[in-house]
Amino acid sequence: MNVLLNKATRFLFFTGKGGVGKTSMSCAVAVGLAQAGKKVLLISTDPASNLHEVLETDLGSQPVPVNGVPGLDAMNINPMVAAEEYRERMVGPYRGVLPDDAVQQMEEQLSGACTVEIAGFNEFSKMIGDETLIGGYDHVVLDTAPTGHTLRLLNLPSAWNEFIAGNETGSSCLGPVAGLADQKALYEQVVNALKNPEQTLLVLVARAEPMSLAEAARASIELAELGLTNQHLILNGVFSNETSDKMGRDFAAKSAKALSAMPEIFQSLEQTEVPFRPHGVMGVDALKAVAAGEADPAWLDAPDTLLEKLPTALENVSEWEALFQSLEKQGCGVVMTMGKGGVGKTVMASTIAAELARRGHSVLLSTTDPAAHVAETIGADSGNLQVSRIDPKAETEAYCEGILEKNRGKLSEDDLALLEEELRSPCIEEIAVFQAFAQTVAKGTDQFIVLDTAPTGHTLLLLDSTEAYHREVAKSADDIPAEVKELLPHIRDPEFTKILIVALPEATPTHEAADLQRDLRRAGIEPFGWIINRSFAVSGTSDPVLCAKGLHETEYIAEIAGGLSAKQTVISPWVGAELSGVDNLQLLTEAATPDPVG
């Protein structure tokens, strides 16, 4: 950690997917800098931030001193609130002027993830670009970096004119920019600071897992292409206990294998490795220990304590058999696994599809897995089970090219460039993929369809309006496909479609999944249940450190099963075996209990 602390620039931006420890690592670095005598401001713009828990300090939208860390101030910007305030500024003048359904549609157009991100960017830009606010700080640490999509957008001239408000192609994703045009000078100052290696260091946070490393590599390449070339990699939660039980040795071996096959882009980056800490990095003492490179204390009593507390945590958790019986009750229909990246929704979809097929049902598993490893995971099509793969990249390219072709010759060069950037938005890929999925969903009338990717509530509400579809989705296409018209009614029908939310028993993944559930309910969809995935608490390990991790998980197991999940919750253990073949997938639905003498 000393290498990172010694190379810290004025601004440090941390980026990484939910659950990799981005917030805890940004906090540890901020604490380390403050302990070195620097004056530091730590800012979070994460909608699911648990910054106040990590720092053990009540935070608001203005800087406050962090308890127990002289020299460190922190603040928690809520981009959801910022986005809501923006929506009201934009929509408020039309209330009572336009019909209610038109106002509701305007609100939905400004409810996407990109609106939230730009609203958050607007808020922290004020803190970065205004020396009257940050002049007293040596370092400003941001625990959520802007995506390449946002940075490219802010560099486009047409983003600052009336294109978005007036052009017939419209845009739900980029809508906020037109309303923030008066912030152009501030934004340009902030973007220039981000690109200056003397001023800004981009810190990529990843875990020793193939998917996490691949996602960090993609972010590294994309942001480097946009000028953020000063980068550092934190490998968080590396487990290497060779004296552990078999479960622990398997965990260490998986970590070592992932690190040995790291993407090539990381070979040239300086790296900081942070050892696995069973309780995560919560509290000032833990943050100071990470900053100093100190090891976690021993957890010799963890196996016994976990064995004592686990039954209470599992009180509201159902058996997998009960879930399968309820899923197969209708004899056909659609099962969707939903969740943030890296929680294992593809593996869980494969597991469910394989089990339904084993029970004698005709099953089609449709996946957007770009690596197409699902076929390797469950084997080739056999008997009752078929696998179809949708290539998100190919579907999105074809979809976008069709839209651009319609608009070439109609738009100026600058406006066409803005439209091209809009089409890079995550929402566009989701829409393109789900147009392909819509045809598959319709087949659920006479067999089981298992989908490993599902649309957000925002996208579904756009699909619910013919006008919104043409404006935000079809991009002035001539006709709405019949399958798309039927998609939302099918998904809203609880007898036809059963949605399972997949989460990890950790703070950020749990809270992000709760946000996802609220999004679905806003679209009139009630999840069928939750899957708690990769739990050490029910893995059967006797390793004290991993049992301590399981003990920490019990808080989130109870939170999900006892409150967040309105219906049933099941739990899947972390397994050491490679998840290939139907037999190994069955291990995920056979949760064990820890054995203190195993």
C-alpha cells in the first residue's frame, strides 16, 4: 500500500464493479494519506454507498470530519437524490400543462442509469472544479469514477446544444446534458483534470476472480483511450492460506489461477495486493490496518460461533427443493435470473435450467454470456435441455447500425456523433438484447425458458408506452415487433414469468440488489424470490478465516431472507469444484452447514 500512497496525486478516482471493495479501498487510502499528515477529502457518489458504515461516521452532502482520523473529511453525495432534483426541475413546469401520462413519460425518460450517473458527475464536479471548496485539501479521493460513456459524452460539441431536446431521435440516456449546458466550463475543467496524469491517478479495484479482472481490464483500456493513462491496480481480498482445510486450499488455488492468467494490460501497471479480510474492511481500525499493510487478526473461535449463529440467520431461508417445486408447478413459463455483474446469475440460470430438465421438463436456456462458456458449464444440448446464445455485441452493432443508417443525411456531423455516443449507452445494449430475447420469451407458453439477463424497470416502463418506444427504443422505426409488445405483459404476469434476484451476502451486492428490486416494483413487477450465492457460511468449511467470513455473511443472509425477499429465499454455497457439468452444478443447490471439526 505504501507504493500507492507515495504516488498519490491531487485527485484519486477509484473504479470497480459492485462488491470488489472499491469503497473500502478508497477509504483505506484516504486514511493512510491523512495519517501521513495530509489534509484529505473523501467523496462518494455511489447510490448504494455504505461509506458511513465503513468510516463509522454520520455523513451528509457537505464535508464532515471523520471520527478518529485527524485530517480526513468525508461526504456522501447521493446521485439518486441529485437525479430526482434534476427531473423535477425539468418536468415540474409541465405539470398541469401536459396530460398526466405525458408528464409520467417524461419522468421515465429521465430515470435511466445514465441520468443518475451524470447527475452524480454534476455534483462532484462542483467539489473538484471549485478551489474555494477544495483549496484547503492536499488530496481529493473519489470512490466512484465516471464511465467512459460519460466522459466521451462530455467531449461532444452537440451534447451542449438543443439536439437532445429538439431532435426526433430523442434520448433518455443523454437527456440531462441539455439541461446542464450552463455547467459546460466547469465540466471541461474537471475532464481536463481527469486526463492530466500530474493531477489524477485512476485506481482500478478488482478481486482475484476471472470476471472481476476482465471487467477491470475493460475499464482500464477504455479510460486510457480517453486520456486517463495514470493508473494503478488494487487486487483486493487475495486468499493464500496453504494450511487451511480443503475448502480453503481450493479457494487459494482459484485465486492463484486467476492471478496467473491476468489480462495482459495489467502487466505494465503497478499493483497493490490486499490480503483477504473475513469481515471486509469496516471501521477506522480496519482501515488503518489495511493502510499499514497489517494482517487480519486470528479467528480461532469463528467455526464454533458460526455454528451457533447460523441457524438463526437461516430461519427464513427455504430449501432448494421447495423453490424447484414452485417453479415447475405450472409446467411451463419463463424463469429470469437478475442481478448486478459478478454475482453469478449466469451460473445460477444454468443450474436452474439443468435441474428443471433433469426433472423431465423441456427447457431452453437462453444466455447472453459473451464467452459462451455456458455450454461448457452444463454440457452440450441433451434430451430435455437446449442452449441458445445471443451475442450482445453482434445484436447491439446490428441494432445501432440500423438506427444510424436511418439518420445519415438527416443529421449534421456533430449531431450524428452525439447519436453514436448515445448508442454506446448500457441502456441501448439492454434494449437490443431484449428485442432478441422477446422472441424467446414468447416460447414460454409450452416449455420452460430460462434467461440469464433481464431488463431493468426503467427499460420495461419505456417499453410500456408506444410513444416512448418509438422515441427512446425504436428510434423512429416503422413498426414495433409483436414480441416486444407482448414482452412486458408476459413479464408482469407472475404465473408466466418468475424473476429470481441473485445477490452475494455482502453489503454492496445486497444493497444494489435491493435497488434493483425497487426498480422492478416501480415497473409493476414483483420478484418471485432471491438467491444468495457463493456463501461461505453454508460451504462446510472449517477454516477459521473463512468461517469468520461466513459469520459476517449472516447479517446479510438475515437481511435478505427476513426482509428484502417478499417470498422465498434460497442459498447456494461457495464450492471449490470447477462448475462444469450437471453433477457439479448440483453442488450449488445442496447447501451444507459448517463442521467445526471437518
